[in-house]
Amino acid sequence: MREFIPNMVLYNLFNLASFDSSVHTNGSLTNVDKFNYLKGKVFGQAREAISDLALTNDNCILAVNILKECYRNVQETESSL
């Protein structure tokens, strides 16, 4: 899975759908494991957006939702250019 780089030009390098299908929906991983994996794949502003969240089961879901909400707008802007 590629790293998530929070840059409008580079946004297409990371696909949250890829995270959802390969990690987030993997029933053999705990949410803490998934969140730890996600934290290792995000950088810059994306990392800052979830940096205050402790590694807990509930915060994994919260972190994914934060990133989807923040960067959905970036993707919409990119596709309109």
C-alpha cells in the first residue's frame, strides 16, 4: 500500500479504498493494529490530523473518518481542475 501524502497534487498516490480493502476490513487484525498501520502510512498534515488520537479500537474508526472527510474535499478539488 502506498503512503498517504497530504498534497493535492500527490493525493492520488494514496487511496483510502485501498486501506479499507486491504487493512480496515481485515477481520484478523484488531482495530489497534489497523490504526497503528495507518499511523505509519500517513505524513505531514494527515499525520497531524490524527496525531492526538491514542491507539485505541474506537480511535481507529475515528482516524479513518477524519482522513476521509479531510481529504475527500482535496480529491473533489483535484478532479475539478
